[in-house]
Amino acid sequence: MTDHYFSADPAAAFERESFTTTIWGHELTFETGSGVFSKGHLDHATAVLFRELEPPASGRFLDLGCGYGPIGLGIARAVPLSSVIGVEVNERAILLANDNARAAGLSGQFVACTAQQVPSDLVFDEIWSNPPIRIGKDALHELLLTWLPRLAPGGRAVMVVGKNLGADSLQRWLTDQGWPTERLASVKGFRVLEARRP
């Protein structure tokens, strides 16, 4: 079986690689690793998300498919009045994200964990995600329909999705499922989508 970054326990030897980037005016250093999405650099889609949107001044955030933590930790650094949970299936990514939070002094605001570890009654003001499109359409739809109902009334989910990976059909599907979804930006082949809880 081919090993993917969305495997729970990747088989690739664990080699770490760090990089530093600026997110919303704040410099952050990330430890990444083999078997985890976007090793050694910030991926283009997430960079587009950062350029096109900024988080609100406070709130409870979910970073869905957090990887080693760039979105969630970017929010935690930029929004002192935030609490952020990163949800991830990849055990290495969870380890790296929590290590990155400690190194940045943000472990009081951010924690990465599996979906099963999130309290079932916890609701979020915002969900931010570079969603794992490559898990397949059915699995992606199931993932989104699991977490979108955890938004507080009036809450929103923002996602960055490649146009060639079905961003426009995902926008239509979300709206058809009762989650009105708008395109906030279209940059370099990526769409930034916003789905609102009615």
C-alpha cells in the first residue's frame, strides 16, 4: 500500500526539517518531517490563505487537518485572545504540531490531537482548513459534514482548495448541503471559500 501524509502512522523514516516563515506579520519556525504534508516549506495553498484572509480578533478556532500546525499556530500567534484546536489523523503531524506550539510558547493556546480527543460538546467560532482533498470526495464530504455542525450559530469555515482539485464543485456541494458558501478569493489556481452556519 502506498503511504500517504494522511496515513495515521506513516512508514517513512522520520527525518525532521525546519523552516521559518512570516504569518500575518509574525515570524514562526516550524519543525516538519518526512511522512507529513509539505515537509520543509509552507505549501502554496496555505500561503494563499494567509495572504487573502486574516482571522478575527478573538474566538475558538478549529484547524481541520492541521499538519505540523502552520494555520493553527499562525492564528494563535496573531490572535492572543484565541484558543485553537488542531485536528489531524497523522500521528507524526500531531507530535510536530505540539512540539512547534511549545517551541513558540503557544501551547497554552494551541493543541493538536485526533478527532476522538476533541470533547463532543465543544463548538467553534471558526474552522480554518487546507482540507485533505486527496483522501477522496466521499471521505472529504464525510469529514466536512462531521465538523461543520460544530460551528456556533453564525460561525464560518474558511478553506483553501485548488481549482483543479474541485474547488468549484465543492462550493456548490456545500451550498446544496445547507452551508451557504461563497468564494472570497481566487489566486494562482486556488479558491478561498467561506461556508457559513445559517
